[in-house]
Amino acid sequence: MDNSSTHYLCLAEALEPAFIIQQPVPVTIEQLTGILCCTPRNVKFILRKLEEQRLIDWVPGRGRGNHSQLTFLRSVEEVLEECFLDMVSKGRIKSAIELIGQHQVNEPLKERLLTVLDRQMGFRSEQDSFSGKEDVLRISRNRSMEKLDPATVYTAFETYLLGHICSTLITYDAESSSFLPGLAHTWEVNPDSTSYLFYLRKGVRFHHGRMMTSRDVKETLQRLNELASPVICHFQDICHIELESDYRIRFDLSQPNFFFLHLFSSIYMSILPYDVDFTQHPVGTGPYRVLDLNEDVLVLGAYDLYYGVRPLLDRVEIWYLPHLGSSVRQYQLTDANSNLPTTEEDKSHNIDYPALGCRYILFNFRREGLHHKPAVRQALRILYNQRAMIRELGGNRIMPADSFLPKKSGEHEFAEPVLDDALALLQAGGYGGEVLTIAYRTLKEDQEEALWLQERGRQVGLQLRLHPLSDYDLADILSHADLLIAEEVLEDDWQWGMINYFRNESNFLHDLLQETQKRALLQVLENFSRKPAEERTELLELAEQKLRDNCWVLYGCHLNKKAQLSQSLYGLQTGSFGFLDISKLWVKSGFR
């Protein structure tokens, strides 16, 4: 905000309630020096500047003891809105966002400013001082940024972003259920699957300029060990790593592993440079490099030396706005729902793509309570009925879930038991009016389901206390929650996604289960990596069956992800987790 606007708002706030547009307010220079915290000489200079900009009229008092007359010519809302528009037009998004949070911004003005901010999100063409016009994508997120590190990442959106910054040796193609070259142009495996040899591309540069070699691959894996990555258990079969040359690396295993390629196509094995600390300087070989990273924004710029096809979008900005909460109309790539009016030139269209995974309920077995009794969990299974939820809540819930996999859920016939059945189970479990606490994120769908479940519980005498979470705080959940509404979204490589869900000790399944339950799950999945694909699928189904039979997890509904996008946007390709692949997007301007 410029100095004149700041001074004007300072005066308006200090002189309230005397502040009325076009009506003189009696003041003294001495009074203004206290308000503006400066000398009488500087006060007169400030007043002169405000007059020149037609913000005030100033009539100095004549003679000792006579008051001067200060007349405000503009409303506070008008000045704030003008400042906001100036910031936005100059690309000062952070300053504009901070202005929205100021206490002078009332709710009607806040809504107007958020509408303007919304229009700055999405796809734009902007002038760059060095390269001319740039195609820019801005996205807003109404939560804080999670840790951006391939070794420890656990959220879908941050994993998706890392996929644009970093590259893996190979990639998984979901359509053909096969592996494609990445940083390795080819690979070999010996007959008994105990040794894998990767041939690396030559001339691949990291974002800081150095060429990638086999040493970077080796030390990337060593980094997982050093940081105690939650996925390191998947790599335990590796007994020796041989650098055969700068562009050949061999992994020898202690026993056959038919799942090995899945590990090296996962985001956790994104190849990082051995000579850079990624936590301080996020450097990879992906299509985008990090231009700026702080708690407010992540800015990505197209990497001109990318070994693949250079992205067509020049810059991507992801703004994290947790303090603005749900009032921000997010332009997330999967579920941006804007109610803004559009012109003929600014028409948009929606695309839908069901995501692998679902929303579900977990029980906190680390906390004592009636939810440890199977009959009580079975009663909650009836209350949290998928068909009833879709019928009564609708929204992006597209089909009932009996598995994380929509295809598997489609094979199941869903019933809708009467609520009296839940009452009978509660009585059989010895329920005596105790309160069960259900935790949920303060997001629309989670809150809807929590309130809906609370009401259905009330109908059978079950008391459910709501415990909203601004973010997933494990200590808070362990201490206060008996149930947790959660959501799991799987990678395109669903076998990897599911085995990582069952074995990754950094997720809520492991946090909330007891040790005996976790051992029972792992026993089902024993020898998983030594099985062919079909047998691995059977093991994963058995693991899910254990969750269902014991009501350790209550599956909810599969979700339909939506994006509202401009009709001039092309190159729409969904990547992992159902998000659009940013590196393929481009904007068609047409004839002018």
C-alpha cells in the first residue's frame, strides 16, 4: 500500500466516529502529529500530498487556538478497494491477500475483494521484463503448505507438485499397466529377479546446472535411509549397489522381488543431486524448477533444459491461504468451484474424473472407549451408510465404497439397514449414553458428513461430539478423538498406493491402530513383493477384508473430482491422484 493511502486510513481510523465523507472534522496540527507519529512539518507535508491526490480537503485554522478543518473525500472502503486493485494489477498478490485480512475490511468489501482475487487465479498471460509475454497459472489452496520433500511427503497435492519438480528413473503407465523410461532410458532384470540394472540418460541436467550421474541415484536411496523415510521398509531387499559407470547402476537383492520397479517409479525415489540439500534448495530434473518457496507461495518456472518436452505454461504459482478459510473460491486443479459470472470471452467448462480412493472413518484404538467393542463399531457401520449418504448429501459422492478401489466397490451389492438395527447393536455392546468424539477437517464435505452422522446417531440415542480440525494434528486426534473422518487418494499405480498405505508408518492407519492390529495386517501381506501381480492383488484384497470384517475402517463414498477450466485451455491430461498434468497445459488465444 502506498504511503498516502496508509496515512489516509490511519487518519480515518483515528478520527472515527467523527469520520463522515464530505463533512469537515475539527482537528489540530498537534492532534495529527500524535496520530501520524511525526513532526508538525511532516504532518503538513502529508496533508498537502493527500490534497493533491484528492483524498482530503484541508482548511488550516486561523489564529492561535482555532481548529483546522479536515474533510474526507473518499470512503475507507473505496480507498482499500483501489489499493487492492493496484496491488493485484502489479502482481503483488501477497500484499493484496494481507490487505483482505485487515480489520478495516468489512464482510461486504471482503467478498468483493475475494471476487477480484478469484479472477487473478487461473490462467493468464502476463508481461515479463526479460522474455516478453508469459503464460501463468495461479492456484489457491485454503490450507497450509505441507513439507515438500520426496523422502517424507505424505499428502496428495504436495506429491503431485514434486512430480513436476523431480523425475524418477522410470514411470508407471496406468492404461497399459507397464513401465516407461524416465531418467533411465532402459533397464534389465536377471532371470530370478534378484538384480536390476538401470541405464541412465546422458546429458540430463539438474536445475542447478550439473549433469546427473549414477552417484545421484545411489545417494538418493541412501538419503531415504538417513532421513528414516517412512517408505524405507519397501527397499529392505537391497543388499548391494554397484556403480558400473556414470550412467549404469545395478541393485543386487537378497531375495527375489517382482515389485521392485514399482518402487523406482514412486515419488519417493525422485532422483536428487547429491551436492545440494533439498530441504534448503529444492532441486530436481523435472519440467519445472522452484523460483520461490515460502509459507505463502510456491512459484515454479518452466525449465528450459528439461530432458523431456519443455512445458508450455511458463510459470505456476500456488498460493496457500489458510487464514482466508473456506471463503476463498479455490482454483484447485481438481475441485475448483467458482460461482463468478463469465463473459462470452471467459466461458469455462467442467471436467470430471473419479479419483482412486474414498472418504472413510478410522477408529482411534489408542484411546480407551466403547468404540473398542465390535458391536458398537458395527452400529456405526449402519449409521455411516453409503447409500443413505449419497441420497441425502449428494455433492461429489458418486458411488458407495467397499474398498479404496472403485472397480472393486462396483462388485459389491450395498444394502441400507434400518436404524433400529444400529440401536440393537449399541445395546448389545453395552452402550449407556457415553459420548463418542468424531474429529474431522473443517472442509465442506467432511463437516457435512460429521453433522449428518451426528444426527443419525441422535435418532438411536448415540451421542456424538464434533471435534473440528483446522489441520490433521496427530496429538490432538490421539488425545480427543474416538473416530476420524479421513480421505485417501491413491496414485495411478494403485498396487503401490495400497501397499504403501498398509505399510507406511506415517499415516493415520498406523497412528490409530494398536500394535497387534498392525501385526495382523502385515502378516496378511507377508511375501507381497515375491508374488506375481495377480497374487499381489489377492493379498491386498485380503488386507482390505480384514479392515472390513473387523470394522477397523468404515468405507464411505468414492469421490468425483471436478475442475472448472477456461474453454481456451488445451492439453488436458490427468496425472497421478487425478490432478491435471500442468506440464501439458497451454492456452489458445485464437485470432484477434
